Amino acid sequence: MSAFASLAGEARWVAWRAEQRSSNGKPTKIPYSQPSLKARADDPSTWQARDAAEQLATKIVNGLGGGIGIELGDIGADLYLGGVDLDSCIDEHGCLASWAEQILVELPTYAETLCRIAFCLPGRLWPTGNYLGRSGIYCFVSPALG
């Protein structure tokens, strides 16, 4: 069962694919709501249910990576879906920094590993873009919904 199964029918999902940035050539995740229409984190009208996002993800494949994502923000009952990025917590050997491991052990949540750890969890509203002063830890909610 998915960590977000209870939100699967909610219109807060997007498909994404990796695309090269023109400024530095590095890949970035670009969200989509239709094959030729980009989704926006601050515009819920561009979001869809999970199954629709999964179907779209298969249509926008470009060979650079892709998938689905969930948009952060108000999920009702005075709870917000927030996110935390633990930047620079994985070394060149793929080992997790001890400070990041402590955070992951304490928080019962979904997490994914990229070149960093990113995870989401429901809770009370956090300040938008709150930098916690550690080695690249950011907490955030969607600017339109926070």
C-alpha cells in the first residue's frame, strides 16, 4: 500500500519528467497536467487524481526519467502535507550522514532518495521555506496553500 493511498482520489497529483535546464544543463523535474501543459504548484486546477497522473506519466516519457508527484498543502482537518529536503546528506559512497539518519528514524513518513533525502508528512502548518540551519535542511508547504 502506498504511503499516500488515502489521497489517491484527491486532485493533488501531477506527472513529471526530467528535462535539461537551459541555464546549466542539469536535469530538473518538470510537472505536467496534460501532455503539453505544465502543472503549477500554486494552481490546483492543474492537478489531478493519482490514476490520471500515472497514465499521463506514461505518455510524457522522454528517456530522462519521470513519474508522479503529490502537491503539498492543506489536506483538510487542519492538517497540511509538508515536505522536508535533507540536502547534502548522502556522501560520494552513498552513505547517509548520521544527522540525517536520526531525523528519518524519528519521523514516521515516506521518504525517497535522490542525491538527497526528501520526505513528506502530514502535520500542522510550517513556515514556508523555513531553513533549519543544518546542512541544507528545508521545510516547506506549497506557497499557494500555506
